[in-house]
Amino acid sequence: MTDNGEMTVYRLGAPCGLSDIEEGNIYEAKVQGFANFGTFVYLNSRIKGLVHKSNIKTRHTEGEMIFVKVLSIRSNGNIDLQEVVPTRYILETVTKKPSNIRLSELRERVGRQVTVDVEVAQIKQTSGPTIFTVVDETGTEDAAAFIEAGVRAYPEVQLGDMVSVSGEVMMRNNRLQIEVGNITVLTGDEREAVERRIERAIDERAMPEDRPFMVESEVLELLKPEMQKVAKIIRKAIFTAQPIILRHHADADGITAAVAVERAVTMLIRASGGDPDTESHLFKRAPSKAPFYEIEDVTRDLDFALKDFVRYGQKLPLILMMDNGSTEEDEPSYRMARIYDIPIVVVDHHHPDESTDAFLEAHVNPYHVGGDFGVTAGMLGAELARMIYPEVEDAIRHFPAVAAVGDRSEAPERARYLDLVADTYSEEECKEIALALDYEQFWLRFNDGREIVKDILGIGPDHERHRKLVKLLVSEANAAIEDQLSASMPHVTEQDLPNGSKLFTIDVEIYAHRFTFPPPGKTSGEVHDILCRRHEGSPVVTLGLGPDFVVIRSRGVMMNIPRMVRELREEIVGGGVNGGGHLVVGSIKFVEGMRETVIGELITKIGEFPAE
């Protein structure tokens, strides 16, 4: 009441929220609808209240402006109102109070009413409330809105909207949650302001810390800017609740690379307020048998992602490729992912094709800076993991050494990573871990075997179990390899090539056990190792032949497998040639009817490369 006896009536500005209303004040309101128990009114476009029928003074029509006094604001955000009819009044507009409330501050406000301006990252309809996962520049939390069991609350709110959420901060099952009183979709300047604020802050928060690598490496130093770019993309996905699908080659190198990043991502999710349930929704690791992104893989990934989008209201994922993804064989899958605007980043050490970069947000590859496959994916993955979440280092610092021996790296980084962990893992122990990974992944097929793999790598809770498991798996793997070699070695054929190298061939389809460990690729590698020892000092090439494939292993011949694949595809009409890998280690596929032609031309091309 003013000195002149005039009553002050407040008009709420459009941006105002529940926190801008005070009990006892009188506000201008617009009649929205009627019920048996009273009249619903809007105090502005986002705040709704009820005038109980006992507090109605006059008759009204929908859309009419009336004056109401705020009797109380309940803990659930409901507002009890009483109509007033002032004879003399002045109208005063209420502007939105500056709000510094961010999601990271909610824990300090349990039991209190808050208003937060946030982005909607997920909408999940449960059998009870609708759960909105919301993010801002400081974190991610859930907001629960209830109309009636199983009914979608606030259907106008969509994924990616900027919204103002008002409600009470509560603890549910030991998890922080906002019990929603009101959600308003922000538009125009309000939306742009919130969007800019969150985007700018998350962009800054996602920038990885600039840390030295675990070992000295000229190649890694040259790759650092692109690695930091990938780390930033991954961190930003975590902070905005975007799911991540990590695809990796199913061998020791690919597994160590992927698990290092998996460990960093899950630790960062927890540090950002997530829980194990959040991890399972936001991160998925999936091994790929081929060293490229097969149509079968992308189809499976898209199927799951689109179902999660429809069922749980999740964003479409970021796809991270590790130890694969650099070649033109990946492009059909990339084109499919592009239709859905799914971003893809690659961390690989296979020889890259320039055409793939058109599909990628970022691409880390040693060949881009003058390096080669000797800097393995496991090395890159461990260093990338440290950029994503530095505290992961103690758990994964032996991963690069395991990857180096598992992928037979001859780069100087191999010895440096082995020296780094010599006090805890010998070179032989690293080899055993790599073999155990290869053996177990063969039986896991397309499953990630997350907990088993943790035990093999020694990052599970029981180190004694790690030691026993590796010992058992190595014993089983070596027995299987010995059995395979005893069947295969008598059938190896030999010939001399024009470049002075020795060529050995073994038909792994008819002279090796099928559908068991070791598979054709590893069988060919084991045969190749024996032949290299027998012919020490000579260039050696070993071909593992199948009905529609050839596995290539070499030492001392400066071949280029990706180039041979392209040439054979062009030169042999109807051959259906594809494949790839590293420059001197890889595989080629073709149609079975052209087997003899493709193998003959392949051998001719190998004989034309210079030998060391």
C-alpha cells in the first residue's frame, strides 16, 4: 500500500520464474480455464496458479485479466491464490531477478525452491514421472515432472530445447533431482542467451589440460593438437550428455586403446555427477572383427541409437573409431552415419586414405605427421585417455607397453613405454597380457567383455585374480597355437620372388582348424614368425590363403598393401577385391571364383617391391 492509499499490483515479466513471486503480494493474472474446484490463471506465460472457488469474488470469462493475492507457494511449486478487487492501485512490472543458480550448486539447496535455465539432453518417460535430463555449463542432473502415472509431462518440451525449470531440490535414491513445479520453453533472445552461455562455458570446460606425454616422442608431439581436438570433442559429449559409441579393432592393440578411453570416459562421467546407470546409457564399447567400420557394424549401431532416441529420448551418439576407421573401406558406413548427422572421430595407425577425412570431425593418425604404424593405437589411446581425464593415468600406464608388444611395434616408443612400466610389468608379462586379450576376445566375438577384460588388463579390483587369469588364458592360447601349427606347418609351400624375398604360402582353410583359436590371421602370423626365425636375415613374406581372402605378413619387403588392393580392384574385372591394413601387414578379400587370378596377380606385385 502506498502513502496515497493505493494498492501495489505487480505484473510479472515474461522471463520471471517461481522464485520471483512473493507470498502476500498482489499480481495481475489472466484467466486460463475453469474447474469444479476453482479457476486457473496465468501470472505470466510460464507460471500457473489456482484460485479456489471459495476465494473467487466475481464471475469471469476465459482470457479476462483479474488481480490475485498469493496466499502460499507450496513445496511442489503449486500456487494458492485469492482474488482481490482493488479500487485504487498502481501497476508495477517485475523483472526477472538475476539468477546465479547452476546445476553444480543444487546439492547445497536440497529442500529449497530453485529456478535453473538449462538445456534438455534426454527425455525419458517412466511408468511414473517424466524424467528430463538437463545440462548446463557446470553439470548434468535429472528433473522429474509428474502429471499422472505414465503420462508425458510438458509435451511441448523437446530434446535440445533451452528451458527454465522451477521446482524443489530433492534426494531420491541417493540421487539429486529437481521435483518440477514448472518448465517453460525459452524462445527468442532468452533462448539465444542461455544457449550462448552454456555453449561458451562448456566449450571452455571441455578443453583438455595441456600435459606432457608419458614418454618422449616426436610423432606424438606433432599429433598433440589433433589429439587435443579429439579429447575436447569427447569431453564435450560427456558434458552435454551425448552418448558415445566406441568402435575398435578386436585385438590387443585395439582393446588397450579402447579400454583406456573407456576408463577415462566413465571416470569423468562419475566425476561430473553421473552414476553406473548413466555410464551404461552414455557409453558403449563395441569390438569390430575387421580393421574397418563394416556395414554390419554401423547398421547395428544405428539400430540401437535410434531405438534409444525413440525409447529414452537420448541424443544421437558420437562415434569414436579406434585402431580402425582410416581407409576407404570405412566410407560406405560413414555415408550411412552422415544421413543421421552423427559425428565421427578416428584414432588409428593404419595407412589412411585422404578421402575419409571428408566424413570426420577429427582424425589422429601417425601417418599424417610422417610417422607410421609403429606408434600403435594403444599408445595413442592411453595418451588420449590422459587428456580426457588425467587421473586415469595410474590405471592405464602399462597399456601402451602391452599394445606395443602385442602389435609388434618396432618404433622407438616401444622401448620407452616398456621402460616406463618395467618396475611393475616385464616385457614378457606384457606379451602374455596381449596374448590373453587376443585369446579371450576370440571367444567373446562381438561382446566387449568389459569386466573380464578389466581383469586381464589388471585394472579390476583383484590383482591376484588378474595374475591367475592371464596365466590360465596364456596356457590355453599357447596350447591352441601349438596344436594349430602342428597341423599347418607341414603344408607350407616356398618359392623365391624376383626381388630376392622368400614367399611362403599356407592354405589356412584346409590345413588349419577352423572356427577355433587361433583364427586365420593369427595363424598366419604365428607361421610367419617361425619362418622368419628359420630364415634370419632374409626378406620373408607369408600368405595365409582362404577361399576368398589372403592374410599378408611380411618382413623386409617395402610393399604397400592399400595400393595393391586398389590396383587389383581396377585390374581384375569381376574380382571384387577389397581390404587393406598397414603397409606391410594386412588382408585382401575377393570373390571365391577369382581366387587363383587374384592370388597370382598379388604374388606378382609383391615380387616387384624392393626388398631390404
